[in-house]
Amino acid sequence: MDDIELYTQLLGITPPWRVTRVTVDMAAERIDVWVEEAPGTKFRCAGCGQPRPVYDHTAEQVWQHLDTCQCGTYVHGRLPRTSCPGDGVRQIAAPWAEPRSPFTRPYERRLLALCRECDVTGVHRLTGGSWDTIWGVLTRAVARGLARKPHRLPVRLGIDEKALGKGQRYETVVVDLARGTVEAVLDDRSQAALESYYRRFTPEELQGIQAIAMDMEAHYIQATHACVPGAARKIVFDKYHAVRTVTTAVDDVRRQEHKALRTEDDLRLKGTKYLWLWNAENVPAWRRAEFEALKAAALKTSRAWAIKEALRPFWRYTYAAWAAKYFAAWYFWATHSRLAPIIKAAKTLKHHLPNLLTYFKHRITNALSEGINSKIQTFKLMACGYRNREHYKTAILFHCGGLDLEPRAPAAAPAR
């Protein structure tokens, strides 16, 4: 088997394309392969699809391929252009590479595999490719995946926010709770941003939504009520965010009390922040004795913590009516605690109670969205943050979008 036949097989070149020349430069550790179409070949017009003769060729282009042993391998070719009476002059795509890509499809698949395992800096170090070319591969892959993605609206959605970086810049992340994939990444966390997602679908499609898990962000609530039929019965406020409202109030009580005690040289609450934020079962064994002593003391913080812990059984009920009765008793205790932060938190939950009770119908939380947020945070830390907003959105969809990203050769064969 000579070099031409070998690289015809390695590159998967099929008629009417053919390998015409192969050069090997061992000193430079480089192999160059030239490919062109057979004389007299007709190609289907990229517009109308009718067979057309070759009109002319582009300037020679070079595509990087997978290494052959230790040698870098490069494919050279001048792509033909056809002339059509109706569509004018059209360029024929290379069957071995994606349009506008400097890499062959096998090499691009290799880059995508590397990008799944490490950040762009790591891929740059492993391959020597520039940041721009690697981001180009990711951007094309995500665009390809979005183009292949079927038009559908998940019946169970999770909506959460994710910070881009410092400076209060946020993205809204829409998650399919059934598939565990990110459906959309929207600029900002505003009402208009979420409405822009809903408006991709018809009223009939929006009617098919069964439940939407979200935090108690007013913009998300308003956008959902404005666009989703029957939103009042479908919004489910996330358990984690509801409990966090009360947990934050406990911390406010602790800080206020610590400040007051410190004036009397009483430092019992110093260094105890996380003891009050943890659930009782998560307190480390080596601090349990200390925590038991603090809970037994006549402290405002210990009362606030007890009220916070008493809210947790609310989500264990089977029926909404029983949960509502339990909440009424808890609310009475919280609002008569004489602890201003706790009273404020209780009133917030009371205001949103109807969509806390929808949990008992739909039984969904934003836990999956929070898990995806953790994954986003992982690759965000690997990249040391993102200054480019589009790159950040591309990375989220690449890693969490569940998209079909792989480059594939076109199915249609050229007319000869």
C-alpha cells in the first residue's frame, strides 16, 4: 500500500474526491496531504440541488488532521465552486471538515473530547491551538447542537440565576427537570429575559407546562404569570430558598445578639455562625457539646434556630391542607417571637404560601437546577472565571445542554 492509498483510507476519502499527493518531512515532523475532485465531476448546487459543472476553485485551504504517529498531519485542498443560472456561484463544502473550520472532523471531535475534560487553557497547552480557534470549535459545536435540537417545551421547568462574575451580572438558567439539561441561558435575571424564553413557544405549548420550580424572585414570578396560562397553579417555590429565607433571619439575629453581648465582654457567639446555619444532623461531632450548651442557654439566637428547625417538617406532609395547618401554627410562633428578622421572614413566606403549597401537588424542587449550578461553578473555577458573556453561555450549553455536538459528514452524495 503506497502513501496515497494509505491516506485515502485514513482520511476516509471517497469518489469523486481523491488523494493526489503526500509529502513527508521527518525533520519537521509534518505530513501534508493534497486532495482534489476527479476531472469532469459535477456537484449539486448548494441552492437548488441540481447537478452543476465546476466553475472555478477557491484558494488553497489547509485543515489540521489527527497526528500520524508523531507527525502533524495537514490536508490541503482547493474547493470547487459551481455556477448556477438561478443561484449564482456557490462553493462546495469539504466532505472532511465543517464549514469555516480549520480542522478535519476527526480532529474537531478530538478537541471537543478534550474540552469536556479540561478548560480552554488546558486544551491550548495540550494541542498548541490558539484560544480563538478552540473557542471557535466550541461555538460551532453549540450552534450545531442547538440547530439539531428539536423544538419542544419541557413540561417541568426549573428556573434559577447564575452569577457571571463580580459586579452583580447574572444569567437566568432554564432547566428541563425531567432530562436534567439546560434549555436556555438568558441575559440578566429580569422579567423581560424570562419572557423572551416563554415567547419562543405558542400559547398552546405553554399550556402544556405542568410545573415550574423557582425561587421567590419577583421578576420570575411576574414573567411566568404574564406568559404561562394557569401560572398560579404551576409555580412551585423552591424548598431550599424558602428555608434559606429563615436561615438568613437566624444569622441576622445572631449578629445582632453577638454585637450586644460583646459590649458586656460576653463572646459566647463568637465563631458560631455555621453552627446555627447547619441542620441539626450536620453539626460536626467535635462541636456538638458546644452547640448543645448554646441551645440550652437563654439566647435569642437559640430561639430563632428552633423556629427555623421547626419549619423543616412542613415539606414532609402528604396533603396540602395538613401542611397549611402546620404552617399556620408555625407562623403564629414565628410572628410572636419578638425577633424582628424572624417575623419579617415569616411574613415573606406567608405572602408566598399559595405557591409553597403547590409543592404537595407537583413534588418538585430546584435541587436539580442547584446541582447544575454547582457543575457550572466547577468549570467556571477551572477557567478562572469568564469575562466574555458569550463564552460563558457557550460553556454552559456545551457542558450542561445535553446537545448533539459531534460534527458529521453530510449525507447527500455529489452528482457525478
